[in-house]
Amino acid sequence: MSPLLEVRSVTRRFGGLVAVDSVAFDVAEKEILSVIGPNGAGKSTLFKLIASFLKTSSGEVIFKGEKISDRSPHEVARRGVVRTFQETTIFRGMTVRDNVIVAHHLRSKASLAGYFFASGDARADEAAFARSADEICDFIGLGEIKDEMASNLPQGHLRALGIAIGLATDPAVLLLDEPFAGMNHDETMRTVELVRGVRDERGVTVLLVEHDMPAVMSISDRIVVLNFGQKIAEGTPAEIRADDKVIEAYLGAEDESIGL
Amino acid sequence: MGTGLRIAGVLLFLAIVFLGVPWAIQASGRWDFYYTLTSVALLAIASAGVWLTFYIGRINIGQGAYALTGGYVSAILVMQAGWNFWLTLPVAGIFCALVSVLIGLPILRLRGVYFAMVTLVLTEVARLTALALPITNGAKGITSIPLPGEVSILGLTLIPAIDTFGDVKLAFYLVAAALMVIVFAGMYRLVNSRIGHLCRSLQQNEELASSIGVNITYLRIVAYAISSFLGGIAGAMFVAISQSIYPSSFTVVDSVNFMLNCFLGGLAYVFGPILGTLVLYFGWDLLFETGRFQLLIYSSVLILIIVLLPNGLLSVFERKRATAR
Ligand SMILES: Nc1ncnc2c1ncn2[C@@H]1O[C@H](COP(=O)(O)OP(=O)(O)O)[C@@H](O)[C@H]1O
Ligand SMILES: [Mg+2]
């Protein structure tokens, strides 16, 4: 089976710094693949390159056989590759439900003029988006608080809302940057289950960047390890755990904090 | 607010605008108020445009440029091409919308104070252009523009000529008020449709908006074009009333005022610009008696209002409702 997403020796320089250095790997459909590595290794930059929020210095990203790198982000999102943010990025001045409703944009059938004049398509869209948003809120566990202002949510719920926003776009590939950051153990476990559900029940391919090693080891089908912008290892969690280069890259950091 | 209450509010507003005001002016004999209120209606339309650019997260201090451009387009078409004013009105708006697309493409990438500064310069550019071009007749401007003529199709009069009305001032007031009502009804619909929802997503987080697939460049241009369209028709209408236009008809001060009208009414309220314009315009006039202290008092009161009600005058009701809960 040909891969869903191919990262082909992608490089990104910031001035003299090579943040991502000829990184290449493939992602299969319905896979959960994690990208790990020390701080500053280039993980977030890599995600921005895949979702085309940054232009590559060289190399390309291929999705379903088509080059998606160096396009505008909304065009890449339209093709099904959607990124959520490392920072808890949501629409703060909207309710939880409105956050999810507006994120259905890619499923719009009506034009802007259609929405203004409440055309048949527009009314159908609005009803469908509202229904789907309720369903997603329930699925993510935000059903109870969907009328809350997003700015009032605690950290854990913000991450969940971020994932809900991602899901509303009906993505083929969802890029999650540190979805468990700032969560306690229980919240992390709950979100791990959620991410599994996103893949198992909705058939979404998931790429994630994460620091929480136990979570990464339990959730990932495969792991890519970056260090100083370069890929130093790739494999199943078991292979990564036994990889000398990975252990070396993490030397200096405390073992238990990495959980290797 | 319940639907019934809302409909009652709209009816009350319409009754005041179209019946109450003419009656009160008739009774008091303050005919000069027609001109004042006509100006308020037209300035509120231009401010509505500025409000819409605020709504996508851009501080627009350049609406005067489009009001001036719209005014000149109408004046030139009436004087040199012999067009009927009513035809020039939408054309002036569309011309401004097109110009704003060309200008918006490069500048709408800018945010915050950078965008604000560039728009501030636009009004001055428009003034200097009007001074320099032969077609705008330089500093002498265009004067003695005839009043709007009648519009008829196959001998059927749709809009009678303005001067067939006994009272031209009243006629202009009613036209301006009707235009304002139409514009704000459109704005209300826009804000409460999915377009408004998308605009809010842009205002709150452009990066996230584009990651959910919103073409932010396109939406920004659309909003800015609508904004400039409103500036253009307001400017054209002004010219029809004053029957003249000069490079100084709309200046940087006007652009700043359009923005202040929005601030004062409240950026979260679609009808804010109406209230803001009314209060600012009348406030300035009322302070006329204070002579050389006029500007000082006016600015101090403005600052006080903005400090006490940072979300605008209409947020008073919001607060009441919040405490009532
Ligand atoms: N926009 C930018 N401009 C300059 N340097 C950047 C930029 N973004 C990231 N970097 C640098 O690139 C490197 C990789 O950053 P990042 O991808 O955020 O790392 P990670 O997410 O793995 O912690 C860092 O050294 C960072 O300082
Ligand atoms: Mg990062």
C-alpha cells in the first residue's frame, strides 16, 4: 500500500540555523505516528512544514500523491491535512459549540452570498454543522459545557476543544502538537483514549508531537525521533526504546523524565 | 432579548426616525436639525464600514479616502457624463470597492498599528490625488452640481426629482435615513449569518482560522470591499446634498471620527456606529457654546467614556443584564 503522507527530505533553515534537516519518513493510513525529540529539535517546525504554515527550504511533502508543501494553509486543510496548535489556540470569544461550528468551514456548500441571503444550501449547512458540532462535543466529552465561553475553560478542556476543532474539519490527517502538555495523569490518559478513538472510530490518521513518554509509548504505532533537526531513529515503540542513538540523544536529561 | 421585544424595538426606531423626527422638527421649527440628522445618518453609514473592518480585527483609519473617492466619482459622472445621480450612487460604491481590493491585497496582511498607520495615510493620499488630477479640478473642486433628478422607466416615475418635493431638506433626510436603515439591516444580517461567525474567527485568531480552512485573504478582502463600498455611497450622498466637493471635503479628521464613532458605540454591537455617530456629532455641536474650551471638554468626555465603558456606550445594557441575572 502506498503511504498516505510522504515527507521527502524536507529541510527548513532559519538564517544559519537548520531547524529541520533533510527529514524523510512515510505515514500510512490510519496510523498513529509520534514525533519525539528534545526541546528545539525541530518537531513543531516539521509540523508547520507539513501543514504548510511554513515554506520548506528544500524537499517536499506529498499527500495522496500530490505535493502539498508550499501551498497556503487553507488549501492544505481543504485537502485534509489539518494542524492543531502547540499553544492552546482556540477562538476565545466564542462558546465551545460555536468554536466547533465555525470549524466546519471546509464542509460548506453555500457561498458567502448564499449565507447572507439564507439560501437553501446555507440553511442545510447551518443545520448540519450544528448537529455535527453537538455530536463532536459529546464525542470529545465537552457536551456538558458546550455553551460555556471558551475563555473560561480549564487547560485540559482547552486541549480537548482544540482536538474537537480539528475533528470538525473532517480531516484525513490530524497533526496534534503536544496535546497532553499541562495535563495531569488522568487527563492525559483520557486524552490518549480520545486520540485512539479519533483514529479507531473516525478513521483519522494522527501525527503527534509529545513529551510525555509513557503516553507516547502506549499510543503510537510508530515513532520518529528528531535531534538537532535530523531524524536519528524511526520504528515501533519497542525498537525506539532499545535504540542506542535515541538513548544517547537523551543523555544528560534525567532518565525518568524521559521514561526510557 | 426575545424576538417580540426585538421587533418592537425596530418598529419604535423606525417610527422615531420616519415620523417622530419630522414631527418634532415641524413642531419646534428647528429646520437646521434636518441637515444635522441627515449628516448623522450618512456618517453612520461610513462608520458602519469601519466597524466591519474592526470586526475582522483591523483598525481602519482610512474611510475618509473612500468617502472622498465616492464623492468625486458621483460628481464627475453627474457633471461630465450627465448621469443621473441615483445611478452614480451604486457605481461610486462599486468603484470604491474595486479600488479597495487593489489597496487591500497588499495592506491587509498588516496587523494592528501597522495597518492603522497605512490606512491613516490613505486619506491624505486621496486628498493629494484630488488636488493633482485634472478631472477633479484641483483645489477649486467641483461645484454647482445639480440636485438628483427623477428616475423613470418607460415613463413611470420610480424616484421623483428631489426638487419637486416642497421641502428638499426633509426629502434628503428621508432618503439618508432610508439608506441608513437598509445598510444597517444588511449589516445585522451579515453579522448574524455564518459570514459574521467567520469574521469573528478571523478577529480572534487568524492562524487558527486558516488552519480550519478559511481563506483568510479572501474574507479580509471581502470585508474591506464592503467597508469601502459603504464609505463610497456615503460620500456620494453627501456630495448630492451639498452640491459640491473639494479635496478637503473628507480629511484625516473625518477618518479618525469614523473610527471614534465605532469605538464609542461599541465594537461588539452592529448598531453601535449609529449611536456613536449621533452622540459624537451632537456632542460636538452642543459644546459649541463653550468656545475655545470646546475641544478640551469634548476630548476629556471622550476619554472618560472610553475609560468607564471600554466596550462602548451600548455595553451599558450588557452590564445591566449581567447584574440582573
Ligand atoms: N520562526 C522561527 N524563526 C527562527 N527560528 C525558529 C523559528 N521557529 C523555530 N525556530 C528555531 O528552530 C528550532 C526548532 O524549533 P521547534 O521546531 O519549535 O522545536 P521543538 O518543537 O522540537 O521544540 C529552534 O532552535 C527554534 O529556536
Ligand atoms: Mg514544539
